Amino acid sequence: MGSLPTTDICDSNAELLAKGDLRVLHPIFQAYGQNRKFSGPIVTVKVFEDNVLVRELLESKGEGRVLVVDGGGSLRCALVGGNLAQFGENNGWAGIVVNGCIRDVDEINACRIGVRALTTHPQKSTKKGAGDKHIPVYIAGTWIREGEWLYADGDGVLISTTELSV
């Protein structure tokens, strides 16, 4: 799934930006995966150094959605690796945004999915199943809610309360 240019979205929606219905994430994410531009409705998950719930979601039908993973910004292990990115691609997810680390970068970069993460880390996460799905999460300076829309490209990541067109 492609995406509208984030610059055009911002230029065309100054009123939404002013009202907070369109928000720009702080520029803290690195881009991975073959789809450097992606967009879709958001699904949220909040975990900490445990990726069981992330895997559960990526193994389900994505239907063009974007998984936003609030990993608490941990830099101590990876929450998404090559296998999970492949599940995401195979199941129709448009993208994955991780407030945390990923690993298996070469494998992820071979996948036709968009991925944003803080950085990489070689260590895998724990597997206890702790966390929450489908809840509001606070990442990169803004609240992100299930059902909102995410738009990502080389210029940044936007969150909108509704689907947008330029």
C-alpha cells in the first residue's frame, strides 16, 4: 500500500494540524523494509521487552493496517525480527512502527512491508505474553489511538484522526 506524501498532507491540512486532529511524530524513527512509504488504519499494542502480543497480531490478518508497538522505548532487546516482519508481509499488514528496537535488519529489508523503529539490537525479547492490545499509547510526543490513521514516508510519520486525501 502506498501513501500520500506527508509534506503534502501537512500543507493541505493546516487546520487539522492546528486542532490536533493531525499530529506529527517526533523524528526519532529509522526506516526499514522495502516499503519506505506506507499508510493505513492503526492497531496498537503496548509491551515491554516481550513480543508475544506483537507476534499474535502480526500472525492475524492485517488488511492494510499499521501495527503501532509501544515498547516503552527500550533499547535492551528487539521486539520485531525477520520472522515477524515476514508474518506481517504475508498477512497483509501495511507497516509496523516500533517504539523500541528491531533485529534481523537484512531480513526485514527484504520484506515488502514498511517498518519504523528507534534502532536495532541483536538480542531477542522475552516470551511471557505480558502487555495490552488495542489501547491508546503515547509515542514520540503524541497519543495514538486504535482506528486512527498513520502515514509514513521519508519526511516523517503522521497520525490523523481520520483517513486523509490531499
